[in-house]
Amino acid sequence: MKNRLKELRQLHQWSQSDLARELGVSRQAVNGFESGKFDPSLDMAFKIANLFHVAIEDVFIYEAKHTMQTLVERVKNFFGFEFGFERFTEKAIDALNFARNEAARSQNLQVEPEHLLAGLLADSTTTSARLLRANGVKLDIETNEHSFESRENLEFSPQSKFILELALQIVRLQGKKSIGTEHLLWGVVRLAETDKAILSELFQRYEIDAVALNNQLTETV
């Protein structure tokens, strides 16, 4: 994968050893990243982007053009055809069903991150809802006896698929088998850090304290 890692490192006047120390990896790993001999994990890619205070696509050039296609294929390989729900907890499935229904109700053609966020808030008993309400969210999500039924089959937008991939990645890193609402929320927060334009307005609308939420979410996940 082509990248600007060497360029960014040199702008900071860091050696490969300096960067390796910041990332907690070997110098050989940094050399491998820079040369494109092997790709960093998604978690390491985010760590690199955050270290240089840039978006992930500003570091990894190939992913800037093909991120969504590549990540969606990786999700499909893990979940099976079209995001099989067997990997999700029951509460996470409810959140995704609500998001799909909400997208259809608002006449959207795809499930966007804003619909996922609403789904993560809809059931007040979930970990995601408790975390969101503990960090600024006061908006109540209206629900009824049909809100969590699987009634719509809308596709997820590229950004929403990216959130699912991020949730998958953190579960893999933890060695767990199930994706819960907290992992979906983790994906939303990571996407907000990577592409602030997508979710900044939404976070402001919900009055979310993103810094506090991230700190609590890191402890929870």
C-alpha cells in the first residue's frame, strides 16, 4: 500500500526509530510500513493518523481510493454474505434494525451513520445508549413495538459499512466473537475522528461531549 508515512515522519524530523518508539513497534515494522512491504492493521493505521493529526486517507494513498471496497470485502469475508447477523449481539441487531427502519422512514436510500447513531440510542438499556446519555445526549428517540423489527432491507452507505468494519476490527483485536452496541459506537467515534465533516454536525446536534465519550468508551471496550 502506498503511503506518505516517510514524508510525514521527515516533516517531524523523526528517525524511523523515533517513530517506532511513538507507535510502540519495532524500527523494522516502521520500515516495512514505509516501503509498503506490509500493511499496518486498521488499529495501527488509526494510531499513525492520530499521531500526525491527519485523516487516515492522508497517510495511506491506496486506501484513499479504495478504502470502502476493500473494507467491505473484509467484512463480508468475516460475516458471510451481506453482513450475516450471527456475529452481533441481540441488542446490536436491534440497533441495526432500528437504523434501517429509520432510514426508510426518512426516505433515505441507504443507512447512514446518523441512522446508526439513532439506533444506538433507541434502547435505553444498551451500553451505547448509557454512554451517549452520560456524555451529553438528551434527545429522546421515539420507539414503538415495531421499531426493532426487521422490516426493511436497505443497504448500508460506505461510511456505515466502514463503521461495521471498525467494530469488527476492535472485536478481533480483543479476541471476542460478538459485536455489541459498544463496538458499533466505537466505530462511530473512530469515523468521527477520521472524517470530522461527516459527523461533526451530528455530534453537535446531539450535544455529545466527544472527548469524554471517547475516554469512557475506551475503558468500556
